[in-house]
Amino acid sequence: MSILSEKYFWNEAAAYEFVEAQMWPKGPVCPHCGTCDNIRKLNGATTRIGTYKCYHCHRPFTVKIGTIFEASRLPMHVWLQSIYLIAQSDSLMPVRELEQALGISAKTAKVIAHRLHKAMLVSQPRKSGTKAGPKSCIPSAGRKPGQLEEAPPQRRLPAIRDFFSSMGAS
């Protein structure tokens, strides 16, 4: 059985669950204030898949914030398929092949390939204080919303290479 038959490659909810498990192994962390102690999943009828709300800073968020998936309308399972295909190719996968394999437009395939290649080549941590930089899960006691602390290296969000290896790609 191929890894491409896994549920998270074809189901949007399963794809979000998979990415959340990779990005937040100890539970969700608010990308806005850095807390993890007062977060709930939103389950309304019109709520987007995978939306959480931090009741410390009162802002909603998803696992996409601060990643290559941010500001993308492309379904998460298509992102996972493209990550797998690019990780399995021996050299840089041509955009045309990605376009044909996923059934997406040339412009979308180009954007995906650019983001993934950039993420694979540049896996340096951001400066502290940037919006999408790695943040630690610190209880909210004694801190105001917006105060962030730099996470120690062992607790940083996994790089895209770790993401590839978690799918069984080398």
C-alpha cells in the first residue's frame, strides 16, 4: 500500500489533524501571544476547519499561521500531496509535472514549488519578536497579550525537512 493512500492526503479534516500533530506535538500554541493553557477548538457550522481560539488574547488562529501554508487558499491535503511529491523527487521537480500530478493551475504549481523549495533551502529561525517566529508554550500568568519569549532550539516548530521525514520521505 502506498503512502499516498493515507487519509490525510485526500481528506481536508484529516490533513489538518496530521499537520497539527506535526506542528504542535504537545497541543496547540497561540501564534499571537505564545500561550497554550487557555485554547479551545471552534466547532461552529460556519467555522473554518482547524480553527482554534486563544482565550488569553481572544484571537482565532489555525495551524497555517507562521508556516508556508499561511495566506493560501489551497486545500491542506493538496499541500501535503505536493510536499510528498517534491520530497520524493531526486532533483527539483519541474513545475509542469507538479501541475499535472495535482491537477492545479500553472500559477498555483509555481507558487507551491517556490514556497517549498525556499522552505527546504532556508530553514533558519527568525529573529525574536517577529510575528511568525518560533515561540515557546508559556503559561499566561504574569504576561500581557503580545509579550513573546524566544523558544529554546529543541522546542522550535519542526522545519520542513522534519515534516518530510515524518511522511516517510528521505
